Amino acid sequence: MKVLLKSDVHGCGKAGDIANVSDGYAKNFLIPKGLAVPADADTINAVNIKKSAQKHRHEVQRQNAKALAADMSRLSVKVYAKCGENGRLFGAITGKEIAAALKEQYDIEVDKKRIGLDEPIKAIGIYTVSAHMFEQTNASFKVEVLPLAE
């Protein structure tokens, strides 16, 4: 018997999958517990439409991320910080400050966890930073650390 799984079932599949299971397993366990519904032509068609729509949304997100990554490669983000006479910062520039500067200067929202720094920036200068935008899509851009004018 073919059933549409409403939630993940160990040994059968994940939610949204159509599984071919024995009649007794479907009628005595899956359907009464609310884990599955019988898969008729309408439900199979609805699942196929839903999967194609999800695939299309995913592709649109990927294209948007690639376009944004290409635009970000030309950016130079300015971050201001307090520093000593020798150019060393009091503290460090982390992904949080870079994400805030991107939002403030270019209105681009990037999660601070997606900004890749090998180590925190601790000196004045220009650095190349990468941000993970989407699956297999990274954006590299310049971060210019400048002394804070007091």
C-alpha cells in the first residue's frame, strides 16, 4: 500500500515522502497514529507540485545569493575602532562588527556566523574577508579597519 508520510518514520522515510509499505503496517500503525495518510492520485499530485515548487524556490535563492556575492566582491566596508599609537586595536574586530557595518553602510544583512575570519582582526589595515552566502556560494570583500577619530 502506498502512503504519504506526515512525519519522519524510521525505516520508511521522511515527512512528505511516498512510501510503499505493507497493508497491515499502514492500516494498523501508520494511519491510526497519524504518521501517514493513504496515497491516492490527488495526494501524489499535490506532493509532486509541492516538491517542484520547493525546488524552484531553492533555485531562485541560489541565483539571488550568486548575484549578491558578485556585487559584494566590489565592496569595501569601513570599520572604525579605537587603537593605540602603533596601530594595534583595543580589542578586536569580529564578524559581529563586520555584519553591523555591512548592514549600516550597504543595507546587506549577513549573519555574523557566516562571516569567515581565520582570526579576529587586531590591527589597522585592509583585510580580505569571506562570507558564506548559500550552498557553495561565498562572497569575498574588503574590510578597511580605520582608527576612530576622537
